[in-house]
Amino acid sequence: MVSEHNDAVREQFRLQAASFSESGFAVRGLDWIVAELAPAATDQVLDVAAGAAHLGRALAPRVAHVSALDLTPEMLAQGQRLATANGLRNIIFLQGDAMSLPWIDRQFDLTACRLTLHQVADPRAVVREMVRVTRIDGRIAIIDMVAVDAPPVAAEMNRLERLRDPSHGRTLTLAETEELLTEAGARVIHRVSREQPVDVEDWMERTATPPAVRNEIRGRFAAELAGGTPTGLYPFHADDGTLMLTHTWAMTVAVPLA
């Protein structure tokens, strides 16, 4: 099951790799994330399930070194191209599985993942590995979408996310994310969230969602806007009439327990 899910993730992001540039959704929230993390110039950083390492590349000018790991070779190649184009010399790109990180214990000052946990087959394993490779005086940072703490609504949100992207795993609630960190031997020290409006058509275009599925998703949002049951994605129309949804992004920062 895990290997099949990894294959689906790898294929989905192989198709998306070329679109991961230096603009649009790919770079959304980076300034906010970097400001919240306030990395030190001496930090050794690990960007887990990095994709094209937008987070790692944003951190690189501010830290000593970044290691960016991802399943998908095409994503790593895109990240390497962008790093080279921007003159970044302190970042390396490695193919690997976030559920089994190829480092010994306590290697990094900052271990971070951005928009990762909802995509992986086993979030618990990923968080456990992130805590394992982080130094005792270091930090673990998880930045991801979060689901509302209402099981029927969260289930509908994840159903729609999987319709749009079959490689989607499950968007966790904030409480579930914090529980995973606690179970892995870390203590949460900081949490902050913000809403991210998303253009529905762009959201579906990024994953090449089939036309029939797009219509189904549009119809579900229309039903909610007409007073139907909530989707957990909070659809609305922008001033120009564009159909939008709302993701809540949360950053959870923790420290390993000695």
C-alpha cells in the first residue's frame, strides 16, 4: 500500500514538476514561513519531501547549509535548476523517502516540511523521522493545510481533495499534527495559522483534473454556496466572480525532548 501510494505521488509530481517555478502557488507563503522560522546563520537545515525545494531555497541564503530530499527526481531536477539560476551554492538535492530519512540521529538544527503531510502514506512515520534527525537544541517545523475539527466535514474535504488529486492522502487537523509530534518525542512550542484563498480553476489545472471530475467539484461548491452541507473548503466568489476556495495553513514548531 505504501509503495503504491509513493508511486502515485511520484507520478503526480513528475507531471507537475515543470510548473513549479518562482511564481504563483509554488512560492505562496514563503516570506511568512521564513519570517516565522527566523533561522540562524549557522543552521544546518533539512527540507523534507521538498519537491522543488521552494522552502529550502528560500532558507538557503539565511543559513549555513540546506539538504533537500524528495521522492520525485523531476522535482529535484527542477529545484537544482532554480538553485543554480539563483546562485545558491549551499543546498544539495537528494532522492529519498521521507518515511526513512538517510541520516543518523540528531543531524539538523532545523528540520522542516511544507505542504507535505497531507500527501504522504504514513504521516506518523514522517514526523517520527523528522524528530529523530533533529538536534536536541534544534526545531521541527511542519507547515501544511489543516482540516476542521469536525469529522464529517473533514472527511468531505479530503474526499474532494482526492477527487482533484488521487495522490492526496489525508489533510490532518491541527490537533492530529500536534499529537504526532508528541508521540514522536517532541514538544510543541509555537503554532500559527493563516487563510490562503485559492482559485478553484487553477487548483484543478495544476493536477490536470479530468473535466468530469472538475464539474463534480464545481457542483459540490455550488451546492454549498446555495446553502448545502459544508465541504470544509469554504468556497466563495471573488469580487470579479472567480470561484475560490479557502485553505487554512498552519505552522507547528516543536523541539525534541532530551
